[in-house]
Amino acid sequence: MQKKAKYGMNLSIAHFLYANPSNDLSEKDYYPFGMVMPERSFSSTEYSFGFNGQEKDDELKGSGNSYNFTFRMYDSRLGRFLSVDPIGKNYPHSSPFAFAENSPIQCIDLEGLEKYKVTGRSFIPMATLTNPWYTPNFSATSFAGDNRMSYELNTTAFRTEQKVNVDFDKRSVSYSNNTASGTKALDKAGKVIETSEEAPAGPVPTFDKSFLQNGTSVTIHMSIAAPNRLVSGAPAINYQFDVVITPSADKKTFEYQIKGAADGFPAYELWITDETNNKSYLLFNRTPTETGETPRALFPPMEHKYNLKGKSSDKTPATTVPFTNTTNSPECKDDGCN
């Protein structure tokens, strides 16, 4: 699923072999949504796992037809979960029953209830943006923006989006999106005359395994480098952040640190959602509508630096925060950035 799917290699005919040094435990060929191909599988009674590494529940529907994805059951013949996504209401664009957002060739569905989700975005607040690189040889006089004057957790209006899932119980981190949206070039009448395709927002987010393994905190490295692909040589949208999450002992709250830098244009937002209580927090925000910065601020270096620290218990949960209700996150200076 776009919100929860991990981009991977679920090939249209998936073939898995689980073995130990002495004997094969399981060998199966799958259709895209996980149904076992007839006459093309073997599984020892000693091995109870299958498609996507999930545990099989063969008693009611037969071998390989039902899987336990921890928080809900999945029918591989239908390509559907049998109950709604526990956090599906946060993602109205997606069916709460769909597996991997109906794109199993591209995506691998996660289990359904990660503990924390980090969402980092850049977006152009204006509806349209005058082309600062206009030349007579390039007929686009402007570009389509994202047309929102608020920070929004549940939106598809962005230039870049990165989503990272953290599960302290399983001590795992995965990313579910790393996308730079396509650009729309407009003529003087506002008509779309050229578009670019989606592309990666930047390097795949990484994390420090040693911190996660002890179960007390995790540091996620997030960065983007997304140029306007319709303008040759245009500077990229950039941010680089290390995001530290440290749950409290009772796991009801968490401490955070967001350290790094960003360009002065466009707008940026970073949210953390605690999925144990379904509360979301806007922990970093910046908009050029407050500072008056223009696309010229995209040129290097990233001039705005941050070292934000705090506790979720000191923040007000939200999913939408209008620009008028907040100010840009405070920047750090000199020793305060270390």
C-alpha cells in the first residue's frame, strides 16, 4: 500500500526456497497476490511460514490460502485482508482491505500496525509558481504548486514525500514511500503544456542498527535531492535530517530530536505518528510564505540549520496545522547545532 507498502520485488511469479544445511523446508511458486501455484510447491510440516514470510493458517481454507499478518488475516486467493486496516481511517485514499495497494508486483505489504511512522515532505504552498528560469526557448511561464497554506499529515499534495516505519517490538525499520512528484509546466493561459514523471525523492532512508537493537531508541537518516526535471540545471530541493525517536518506558510517549538542515524554499514538514495511540505530531515546519524566500533559495548551501528536541507529551496532537496557527521552527546557531 502507498502508506504501508515497502517497495520491493514481488515478481509476478514469486519463487521462495527456505532451507537449512541438511534439507529443504519449503519451496513454493506464488501468483502475484500470494496464492500458491498448483503442483509447484512443497512444504515440510516443520515449516509454518510462507508468502512474505508470514505465518500460514491452513486449518480452515487449505494450504497457503490464509496468512496471519499479526494484526489481521489475509486471503491470498482474494488478494484481500479480511478485516479493516487498524489505522485505515488515516488514509482515506486507500481501501482498508487492499493488499499492497493492489500493486503486488511493486510493493510488499507490511503487517498493519507499525509503532511509529515518520513522514517528511516538501511542498510548494502556492497554487502556481512563476518560472524563475523562463527563457524564450522554454514556453512554460509557470509551474503548478501544491496549493495549500497548512501543514497536513494526510495529503497527496507535495513535491517530495518520505515515509519511514519503526517497530521497536520487532526492532525493524522500513520505508513505505520515497517519491518526488512529477512537475507540471503551464503556459500563459495556465494550461498544462509539459509534465515530468515521478522519481525518487532522494537516497533511501537509512537507520542506525546498533541503537535500534538495544530497544531504547532509533536514529533515522532522511535526505532529499529533487530537482525540477523540466528545467535543465535547476537546483534541487534539499533537506538532510537525522531523526531520533526514544520511547518512554511505558511506551505512552516518546522523546525526539530532529537535527540537520534545509533549503529556504519551498515549505517543509516533518510528522511523527505514534500508532499505539494513533496520535500525530508536527515536529518540524518551515514555509517561505513567512520569510519571503523564493526559488533562488534552492541554490546551495542549505542555509537553515536545526537541532530540535522535545517530548510528545509537550506537543498537541494534530493532523492539520494552518500556517496562521504556527511559526517556522526555530533555527540553531553555532554550538547549539552540535
